[in-house]
Amino acid sequence: MNCPMHIRIFNSQPHSYRDLPVRLSEFGTVYRWEQSGELNGLTRVRGFTQDDAHLFCTEDQIGRQLHGCLELVKIVLNTPGHHGLSRARRAP
């Protein structure tokens, strides 16, 4: 959830179209301190870690970059020991 920071990092130096694409990513811990009674369902947790990534590219690079992202998702979901989305269950 550091979109402003990734944009500031990207904007911290000039970039030529030859420098693109630029890929920035991180794992960040997010903490939420809701008031009593506001916690329900999946938002019941007070802290969690999420991944955040941004691609800065030209319009003609969008298709290749999107394809690369989807290929990475396929690799992760096909990794041995990863149960993928088919085993996701809602708590009773």
C-alpha cells in the first residue's frame, strides 16, 4: 500500500523510454486499529502482510508486462505445496 512512495522513488530521477519498464515491489505489514465493534469477517485481523508492486512502462509495453505478471501467477499457483485458489474455504 505504498503507491505514493513507489511513485516518489520513480520520480526521484529522470527516466528515458530506454529505461522502461521499471518494476518496484515490496512486502509491507499493514496494521489496523479499528474501534470496538468494527471488526468483522476477513477484516477481523489487526495486522497482515501484503505484497505491493508497480510497473512503470510505455503503452506498447503494457501487453508484455501484463503477460509476464500472469505467467508469474501461474508459476506460483503451480508450485508444489501451494494449494491454489481451489482449496480456499470460508470459515464456518
